[in-house]
Amino acid sequence: MGLSTYNGFSGAQRERVQSWLTREFAAGRIERPTQCESCGQNEGIIDAHHENYDEPTSFVGLCVICHLALHCRFRNAEGFLEYRRRVAEGYQHPAVLDRRTALGELQRTVMKGVFPGRVRPDAPGATFLDSLRVPQPAQLW
């Protein structure tokens, strides 16, 4: 199963950039992100997220939960906004070590509003997630 269109970039273009970036990480030419730029998580899966695939090196390091949550903002804006608010208040989901678990955890947090984890005392107040456009309910249909 290939990647879907995102932010106006085709699945094929996204796959080309991801493939190139994976090779660059493996060769050590580009440093793989090690910390989530939203919640501060530095364990488990940390992804390189792109908003603009025309600039392959302009990725943001996000833990797999923050990454999946932001991709859900178009399907569940309300759940994403709640997740984003909690992250700004210091919420950090426990580290996730595999993608199958991540999908289940995403269902619990963004889709059902259950937030296991901890609240960091150094709440960021604003994060990368705050910079993202969230569709209004009328835009969802």
C-alpha cells in the first residue's frame, strides 16, 4: 500500500522523498531526528515529518504519536485540537516502539480522548503542532 496524497503532494512524490531520506539517514549524510519537536519524547519511534515535499531536508522530528495525530487533523479536527492543547500543556505519550501499537494508541488518544502518559513539568506552551492549519468542520465535507 502506497502513501496517499498529503498537503497537495502526491503519494508517489512523498514515497520518492521518503526513500531518498531513508538512504541519506543510512549513509550518515543527514542526521536522523532523535527527539519530538512537539512533545519532547526522545524514546521509541521518532519520524521525519514533511509539510513540504519540495524541500526534502526541511523535515520536523516527531514521535510516532504526534506524527499520526497531525495526519488525523483532516479526519478528526476536534480530536487533534484536544491532543494539540494537551501537548502544549506538557502531555507526553509513553514511547511507542512499533507502528502497529502506534495505530492502536492513536485510536485511544486522538479518536477516543484517552490520554495515557505523563504531563511534563516543563510544558512547552506552544509546539510545532500549533503552526498547522486545522480545517473547520465545514471544510471536512
